[in-house]
Amino acid sequence: MDYAIGIVLALAVSGSAALIGFDRDRVFYPMLLVVIASYYVLFAVMSGSVHAVLVESALMTAFAALAVVGFRSKLWIVAAALAGHAVFDVVHGSLITNPGVPRWWPAFCLAYDVTAAGAMIWLLRRRPALAKELWQTGP
């Protein structure tokens, strides 16, 4: 059930972003990656574990850095980082003690991450100009 909900929710978010036009802006998926990575920090804060907050914050910073680099250069980096976060979900419990993480979260997040990465890859293949576009400032 956790996997199914993750897949359905990711399809709903990515699908509605496509229908509304949110995914036409190159910031959509990088920002989604930052938000996804922030949840483990939220769970650490909820648990009251300072150690978990520090470790999860460092890891969130790494994913946020990948989001920034991908945003500024190649969006394929963001797609790879989303897929990488799915791998992180698989190994998270073995590497980090975070008592605030709900037991269903890793499966849900894994499914969400894989589906969102797939949606982003589909988008980048469908819109090559978006994939090649470089970040610019100003109008």
C-alpha cells in the first residue's frame, strides 16, 4: 500500500504540474528534490534527536546542492539525484538512526522518488530544449 500511494501521489503531482504548466519552468523538479530531502530533517526534529537533525541536515544539504547544480547546468543531474534519493530511502534505516521516521515512509518515499524521476526523465526527453536550456538571470 505504501508503494501504491507513493506512485499515485507522484503521478498526481507530476501530472497536474504538466497540465497546469508548472513543469515548464526548470525550477519545478529541483525544488521538488529539496522538499523531498527535507522530510527526513522534519522527522528528526519531531523525534527530538539533535544527532539525527544534524546528520539529516547534512544529507539534505547534499541533495539541495545537487538540485542547485542541476538547476544551473543540466536538469539531468536533478533526475539522477531524484533516483539517487530513492536509493537513499532503501539504505537510510541501515545508515542513520532517526526515530521520527514513520515505518511506512521509506517505501512511500522510494516509490514517490522513482516515479518523480521517471516523470522528469519523460519530460526531459519530450522537451529537449528544456533539457539543454541553461539557467539565466533576468527576463
